Amino acid sequence: MIFVLDNICSTVSSGLNSLSAVILTDIVSPLKREVMSEERAAIVTKIIAASLGVLCIALTFVVSLLGGILQVETSLIIISFIT
């Protein structure tokens, strides 16, 4: 069971790192006029990754509060695809 959890954490970690690198390259870098050093880029990427991780955890709690609404929405989506 621990191997499954390890694989999930690894997948989430690589996804957050990839997304933070894309955000750095596509959004942050064009906004800065000067070239960012590799050390500074690494720090900014880590900050973005940590922020995205906190956002994911916060959204998990929000979705857990939606319970019944989420089930109704899922049912409606399934019904709309069937018809």
C-alpha cells in the first residue's frame, strides 16, 4: 500500500514542478525585463510550486464541503452524455 502512496506523491510532485516551470517560462519571465539568474529562477519555481501545492490542498477541502452538490453535478453530466 505504501508503494501506491509513494507513486501518487511522485506523480503529483512532478506535475506541480512541471506546471511551476511552465508558469515561470510563459508568465513570469516575459514580465521581467532583465534576464533571471538560474539561482533566482530556481527559487521562484520553488515558490510557485509551493503556492500551487497549497492551492491544491485548499481546493481539496472546498470540494469535500460540496459533497451532495458534486454528486448531483456528476449525475447530470453523465445523464447529458447518455442522452
